[in-house]
Amino acid sequence: MGQTQILMIILAVIIIGIAVTVGMTQFGESSLAGNRDAMAGDCQRVVALSQQWAKKPVSLGGGGNVFTGMTLAKIGAGATNANGAVAVKVNDADTITCTGTGNQEKSAGVPVVVTMVYNLGDANPTTTDNL
């Protein structure tokens, strides 16, 4: 083989290596964003179920316009699913915090985390994540 052919083969291997690396990086970022979105959806579902429970009269098994005493079991939500785990904390009678911990890791040992804080008087929850 001539030097030109060897140079072309080396150049092709380098370009293919760079393309594979870029593809893997983009796939990883897409996977994190997908897990974040899935956990946000799970938290939104828990917030909606919590809102329904809180607005239901106590005589019908609800909270009577407060979150006091609410649990995942009472609203019929599971703590884990294919996306990760969800936990809900009653901050006070009017406010809850839903924390979704994803099954994807942002970095070694640091999972994707989405937090939603909802107040009964607000139209929408406040959402934060660690990405």
C-alpha cells in the first residue's frame, strides 16, 4: 500500500471514532432528559391525585380542603415505577412537595431528581430539577 492509502485509512478511523463518541454522548443526554421528563410527569400525576384527594370532603374519604394526613396510599399512587421512585411530603395543610428520583444517573451516584411544590391556592406547581 502506498502512504496515501494508509493516511486515508487512518483518517477514516479517526473520523468514525469521533462520530461514534458524539453519538454516544447525545444518546446519554437524551436518556437523561427523557428520564427527567418522565419523572416530571409522574410528579404531576401525584400532584393531580393529591389535589383531587384534598378537595374531596372528609365524609367521602378526602382531605376536606387540606393536605393533612395525605399519603401515596390514600391517593392510590405507587411509590415506584419503571421511571424511578416518587415521594410526597405534606409541608403544611395547604402545601405538598413531590420528589421524583429517576433511575438514570446524571453523574456517578447522582440520580436525576425532579421536585414539585404545590399549594392548593395556586393554579400550577413550581418545578425544579438537577439537570
